[in-house]
Amino acid sequence: MAHDTTADRVRRAMRDEVLGHVRRQGSASRAELEAELGMGRQAIAAVAQELLDSGLLTEQQGVGNGRGRPGRRLLPQYSPGAVVGLDLGHRHLGVAVATFDLTIQAEERCAADVDGDPVAALDTAARLIRQLLDKVQADATAQGAATGPVTTCVAGVPGPLNASRRAMASPTILANWSGLDLAGELSERTGLKVFLDNDANLGALAEHRHGAARNHDNIIYVKASDGVGAGLIINGAPAHGSSGAAGEIGHTQITQDGAWCRCGNRGCLETIVSTQQVLQQLAHLRPGECGPPLRLHEFAGHPVARKIFAESGRTLGRVLANLCALLDPATVVIGGEMSLADPFIDGIRDSIGRLAQPGFDDRVHVLRAALGPRAELMGALTLARDIALQAAPA
């Protein structure tokens, strides 16, 4: 057996670092790798050539800018295979199957009582996963293409996870899920290796890698929907906290004598800003007592609704202003259903700008999520891809 020398370990570490960076960014020039990774030109050239020879990277001519010959860019080369992403919302679930380059092959979304009936939600999720995998296989067979293995699924859940990251941590938030081995239950139903993360963390990952916060390493991502949660990227890495509850801003107390929250406290941010709370405030704007369920987009142009959206945004913005003072992010990205209302985004900007420290009011950019309602699902696929590639032999 060959002896594993220090030089071998260093070379493998450099190889993994270069390959990981190119996969995260989608492409990179050698000069960018030198600058980002702090490696010398000769080291980058040697590692890049090794990865090209092994088929893990490919190369193509870059796009010129009119000032000289464009450089060549390194791109990841993936073997056949796919991963599964699952987005569990409070009232819906979404499933997608994507190849390792994150091209979505099949996708489905449906309404589900995720909060109230976890067993039915897991059964529905497993059924959709099997249906989509069968569809992808059938499409590939019809085209004479290879599909490769599908082994990994990541599920995003709307609440804090315990230290093992297999179950919900809170006995009150998603109380019906408390103590349930969610990863184990899904794995048993699907035959896949299942990993969990908080949905806002996955939204942050997706927007950081592929969306509005790309190239920013300190961001706050907020999912404002049926619940309100934040995903944090600090110095390029996700922050989960010691017990998995980092970013649970929806349970920040706004008023001591406010409405009771599902977490067991009163006056939480979620009791004021979540989609359902805002819809209750909008209900009087639609005449008649009967009709289909209210949707936020119905009120997009209503002047009273715009005030309600803006005030909700200012309330959330006050919480985020404190978080910005603590974490000093470059970007705050707003996702979830509430982000589709322009006055809501404007209200957040107003509070953050008004409450920022003097001289820092223009440092934080507040942006709408570029990936929209698919951010959490894309984050699940991204993490599943990363996990599957780490497990695969290089």
C-alpha cells in the first residue's frame, strides 16, 4: 500500500478547494482562482490541469470585453446522476429532481396540510418523489440517454432542527412534527439518503450561490410567508447556531400584549407580518363573505392594501435593522410570498435606512429574491448536489 505523504494530502486539499470553488461559482478563470483561494499561479495551473485530465473540469473560451483576448474559463464536468429537493411549507410542498448541474428535470408543487398532518404530508411527498423519478427515468429511456444514480434528497422544513438535524427541535413550532424522525421516515418511504435543513437556510444558500446575493459573503435572507424566518451566510458559510435555531426572527417579540403565537409567546413578529395575518387585515377590502381563499396578488393595486403591505414591511424592517447592526451584512434578500408586494420591500428599506447607524445607511442593499418562490427548493437541490458529490469518489 502506497504511503500517504504530507505532500499528497496537501495536493488533495488544493484539488478539493479548486474543484469546490468552480462548482460553487459555476465557472472560474485561473486568475480568479489565484485571487480567491490565495494560491500561486503555478499551483493553480498544476491543480487545474490535473482536474482537466481527470474529467472533473472542462474548459472553454471566455467572453471578451473588447480589451484584448478573452481568457479561458474552467467549468465543472458532471457524471450522469440526479438529486431530489423537497420544500415543505406550512401549507404546501414542492418536489424537484435535478441533474448535478442543477438543471431541473421534473417538478411538482401541491397544497398540503403540512402543519397539521405530518404523516399525510410525508406520504404525499414520497409519492411525488417516486412519480417524478419514474418520469425522469421514462424520459431518459425514450431519448436513449443515461440517467445515472439518484441517492440523495434534501428536505427544507419551516422550523428549527435539533443537533442531529433529523427532526424538529421545537415542541411548539410545528408541534405535530416534534420528535418525528423526519429524515428516517422519508428515507424509509423513498429509499433515498435524506438530509434536512431549515427552509430559510436553504433559501439563503440558493440566493448566495445562484441569485440576488451572488458574490456577497455576508447576507441575511428572509423568507416572509406563512412564517417568518431568516437564513444567515457569514463570511461565505451558513450559520445554524448551537441548537439549529439561528435566524428564527419570526419569534422576536414586537409587543408584550400582542396576539398569542404558535411558539407559546405573545406579540411575536409572525403574529403581525406573516401572510395569513396580512390577509386578515385585507379581508375587508373584498366585498362579500364567501368566495375563494384570499391571495395577496388580488390586492396589488389597492391603495389601502399598499399601506398595509408597507406597514408590515416597516415592522419587519425594524427587526432587520437590529440584525444588520449586529451582523453587518452587505445584502438583505427578501423572499417568500410577502416579497412579491413592492410596498412591502419599500417598507423594509425605509426602516433599515432610517434606523441604520450614521454613515452606514447606504451599506446594506435590500433586494427581492431573484429565485422567487423557488429559492428554498433550489437551495435543497444545491445542498443535495453538494452532499452527493462529496460522497462520490473523485
